[in-house]
Amino acid sequence: MSHARYALSDDEEEVPRPTQPSSSYASVKESIRSSPDAFPLGLSVKEEPIGETRSSIVRLAHAWLNERGAPEVQPWDASMVEEVMDQIAQQQSILDSLASDASTSEEEHFRLNLVQLDVERAKWLLRNYLRARLAKIETYAAYIMSHRDIELGYARRNAAGGMVTAPNLSAPVFVYCREDCGALPLPNDETAQLAKGTIHLLQYRDIRVFLQQQRVELL
């Protein structure tokens, strides 16, 4: 298959990073009063460190992109999902309390609406991530049961008789390199240089290990 590469511009404008959620009612209210851009669950396009040092909502966004782009079910990160659900529940509780607080001004109510939109965006992201996983589990239920212990209970309930439908590991995927991954041999004696910050169109099986190592991400 053909190989395409696109370099990302270093001059691309970045969205300001939102503040992180606070468990303190007073501190959250003060944050809303002082900064209209304080979106506790906001996503940023700014590049973040790899792995656990990322915020849970940013990890979820990248997990959704990887799940949507990969032909097979990706590893389940229970702690990430639990953290996002806890943050959503905590933030919604604070928003509800502030909305019913008589001391909350009209301007603060407007800012609360902006934060509520951000919470709804996080809910949408979580729902679509889970739907993407369940759709693949239903499609490849028999394959999953015979190859790996992932969402096994759900897969058993959705396994059908007949031939096993397996994911197409040769499917083309767009890959963004978060770090240098070296040269990747391609058919017809071609080579792809997987340099940090570049985007490539490759077969999934060729970058599967890099994806598991969180060195690349799917787009």
C-alpha cells in the first residue's frame, strides 16, 4: 500500500490549557469568578507528556481516537475511565450547588453555563469511547474469546455461531508519532521514517507495537 507523510507545523496555534478540577467548593467558585476560561474538564490540543502524566480527560480523548482508528479492540484502561467518571460527577455536583447558590451573580451563572458545556463535552467523549469499544466487541466477539481475555463476559453474550470474524490488521490507519520510532520497512523496498511530530498512513499491523507502547497515536 502507498505511504503518505505529513509534517506538523511548529507554528500551529495552541489552545490555552484549562485549569484542573478542584474538590473545594470555595476554590472552584473563586476560580469561576476570577477566570472565565477556567474549564475544569477542558481538552487542550497542546502536546502533553506520554502516559500517566497526562490528565485523565486528555488520555480519554486519545484513547477514543485510538479506539476509533484501530481495527482491533485496544487495551482497557479502567483507572482512566474511573477518574473521568469521578471528575464528571464531582464537577456536576459543584455546578449544581453553585447554580442554586443565591450569592452566585449573573456573570457567574454565565460562566457556569460555559463550564457545563465543557462537562457535557466530557460526557459525550466518554459515551463515544465506550460505544466504539462495544461495537468492536460485538463484531469480533468470537475472535476476542479465542485470542485474548478482554471484555470476555460481554463478548460471550454476543458471540454468534459460524465463521469467526477477525479484525483486519492490514487496515490503513493515520498515525501521529509522539516520539522518534526509527525507520519502518515497507513493501517495494521503501522505508518510512517515523520521526517525532510526523503523520503517516500505514498498515495497522506495522505500527501495532508502537501504539501499545504509546509512542504513536491514531488520528
